[in-house]
Amino acid sequence: MPQVHIQTETDVPQGWRYVVEIAHDDGSRTAHRLRLAWVDHNHWAGERPIPPSRVVQALVEALVEALVAVGRPLPDRFDASTARRWVPDLDDQIAERL
């Protein structure tokens, strides 16, 4: 399974912006930029005091696993809310990881 590493976290209006690096099984590495809105963090974390970076970690791990299975790469840039449309059971997968 590819390893996900959060490189940076930046506060932005209404959320956070992240740069994550994925170390793939073949030895290659890819960098991705994503945005997590407060509302998406709250959707996935609920009332639990889970840091936004942990939600991002779970999100990217679930996405990589699901997209690799169907032969699709993770986009270079994306918004967390958009990712929910790519994988039908993404909410459940993130809940399992949190």
C-alpha cells in the first residue's frame, strides 16, 4: 500500500490547504495539493476532536486505495468535497480509518 505523508498544512479562509506526498509501491513519489473545508472536516470528524491533518491522512489513504484499484491516478490538485463524488462509499472508508 502506498504511504501518505503530509508535507504542509496552511490555514486558509474556511479551511486548510495541504501538500501531501505519496510514496508508491514502485518507488516513485507524487505530490498533491488539496483543500479541506471546515464543513468537510466536521462532516467526517463529527463531534470527535480529530485534527484536520488526521482527516486528510484518512481521506488520501482511502482515495489512493480506491483509485489504484480502478487504475486511476490521484489528481495533482483537488478539493476534499469533490473527492466524495469519485468513490461512492468514501465516507464509510474514512470513518473506518478514523
